[in-house]
Amino acid sequence: MDPIVAAASVIAAALAVGLAAIGPGIGQGNAAASAVEGIARQPEAEGKIRGTLLLSLAFMEALTIYGLVVALVLLFANPFA
């Protein structure tokens, strides 16, 4: 494999993982803060809020996993080689 292609693939994989972690990380923080605020305002709705929070966190985490898959494809199954 050409060294330039290999270096570009490694840089692209690092960017894919980094950017895929930043977005959902910020989103998860905002969602958790809103859930805590909602539970503080309405403690009797804790069960519904917690369930919705966990479901939304799982969907956000899936976005990070997609970034990881893209990075692994760039590193090990390089389509540019």
C-alpha cells in the first residue's frame, strides 16, 4: 500500500472516531442534564423520564459505534488500497 494512502487512512480513522465521539457526548450530556432537571421538577414522573433517557442514550451511543465501524473499515479493510 502507498504510504500516503496509509497515512491518510490513519488520519481519517482518527477524525472519524473523534468526531463521532464529540457529537453524541455533547448530546448525552444535554439529555442527562434535562432528565435530571425534569426529575427535580416532577419526581413522580421519574420512571417515564428514566426510560426515555436510557432509550435516547442508546440511540446516541449507536452513532458513536457507527464512527468506530467507519474507522475500523479505514484501518483494516481499506477501500482505497
